[in-house]
Amino acid sequence: MSDYGDLISQSFGRANPVLPSVVGNIDEDPDKASRAYELAKATGAPPTAIYGDLDEFERNNKTALASDIVANNPHLSDWVAKDPMHPKIANDDYGNLDTVSQKVNAMGLPMRMLDAPRRLGEIMLGTTRLSGLRKAGRLAHGCGMRTYGTTPSPRRLPLA
């Protein structure tokens, strides 16, 4: 090496082969690159392929996820089908709606179990809830009890 080359090398170090990559990408969006890595982890696609057309890849991924959620959740599927505005409203919340729907479904069994004694009574007595309430109301009127929200009994209890 020449004296001049040695002087440069001693002053600035040897040329680093990655410097052109650093300089060449100085204007790239780091948030976009980070998002490409996140999508790559979630989908298995290479981040460089995603980064090249991030918006389209993200749209396709979102479409696939939302379609899968709605197709596998009958409650969401019914809700989306009821009104053309529902998919617009839920467009970025299908994951949250699916989670809530699953939790509400899971609560259904304990709620049905809590309601079991009443239902068993209806089956044994052959009554429905409404007819049972009417019978209870007639019984209350028959013994002179005041029941709110119903017609009071004409009988009065004697005052002591």
C-alpha cells in the first residue's frame, strides 16, 4: 500500500462494505420496515417481499383474517348479514368482536345453569314464566296483598 493509503487507513480505518447499504437506505421509512417485520413474523412471508408493497400486503392480510373470523363465528356472520353498514362499522374490530362473542358464549352455560331451577319448575308445573307470574299475582290479590304494577284486590285487610 502507498504511504498515502496507509495514512488514510490509519486516520479513517478500512472501508466497511456495509456503508453503501446504510447510505443507500437513509431515506427509507423505519416504521414501514418495522411493520414489514411484524407481518413477516405473523405470516411467514419474507420481510423484503412485504416491504416492497406493504400497503397491498397489509390489506390482503387484513382481508384474510377478517374473512376467517366471520366465517368461523356464526354470531358475527349473522350480525354482518343483517345490515350493510355493519361490516363498515366493524371493519377494524373483527378480532375484538370475535373475542367478546366467544366470552359471551362461554357465559351462556353458567347463565343457563342459574336459570335451571325456574325452568325445572315450569316443566314440572306445566307453566311458562308469564303464566306463573299471573298465577302468583292472583294469589297475592286473593289474600289481600298489595302488588305493584297490577290491579289491586277489592278486599281490604281490617286495620287493627
